[in-house]
Amino acid sequence: NRPVSGSGKLALERDDWIAYDGCANYIGRWRTRRKAHRLRATPLIKRFPIREGRRIAAQVVDEARQINCDPRSSRRVTAITLFGSVLTGGDEDEAGDIDLVIDVERRILTTEEMKRITLAEDAEMPESLDFIARLYRVEHQILRRLKKISNKISVHKRHDVETIGAPHRLLYAYDIERERELPVDTAI
């Protein structure tokens, strides 16, 4: 960004975007006008039909099933929860994003099996990662894989839904003790 020239400021003022608000300490002050205020309300993201958001959410569930079939992973997707406008809106309405809570947990395995799997996962990690990044790398890989399905997906923490008390619906549940998918209650 570079400063607007004197003539540029005058044009913005003439077109009712900004107004001169005086000078203080040798600095000219400008304030925004009605036209500029409209920019604040302009959507910055491309909206999409809610029915498309629901289709994408179903793709996320399908991908989670594929992830959970991988015997080489130390983690499983244990729950996917939908909230926000894709859940509460009508099929003909529009949404700005698909709000999901995606829970990923460590599998329950024997010590030897977990050690074998985590050693293989560690071998694939870049050595440049610090201790904390290594701890969460597999979980972050899973979340990135799910987010790659669409740039419309917005992943939240469970705390976000609980704090605001948003209506939500469980789309997918997985039992890590028995290594199997669970039936979900479709109630909101």
C-alpha cells in the first residue's frame, strides 16, 4: 500500500468516499464516508448453496471412513459434528463456509503395536520439526487431508460449539476401543 496522492485524495473526497477531518501535529486526518462504509458490508467470500455444503460434508464423512481404515495410522477420526448455516439453513439458502468440529484421537493398541506404528510415522516426519509439532503432526495431517476436500470447510474446536451453544448435529462417530463406526443420532 502506498499513500494516496493529493489529487487521488481529492477524487475520493469528491466522490464521497472520504472527508477531510482537519490537521493535527502536521498530519492530515481523513475519515470514511457512506460509500466507504458500504465496503465493510461487502461479502469477501463467495457464498454457495447450502445443498452443496451438505454434499461436501458427506464427502468429509466418506474420507474419514477411508482414513479410519488405514492400519498404519496411530490416529482415528472419532467424531465429525456439523453446525452453522449449512445445518440450520434451507436447501435454497446460501452459506459462507461449512462449520465442522473434527475430533481425532489416538488409537488404543498394545504397547508393541503402537510403538511399531509411531516409529514408522516418526520416520516420515521432517527432522526440522520441533517436539510439539512432532506430537501433533499425524493429527494435523488428517485434518489437512479432510480440509483438502473443499476450501469451504472451516474446522473448529469442540469448545467453540459448546461455548456459543450452537445447534449441532453429529455426522460421524467412531469407537476407537472396538475400531468400528457407530450409528449416529441425526437429531440436532
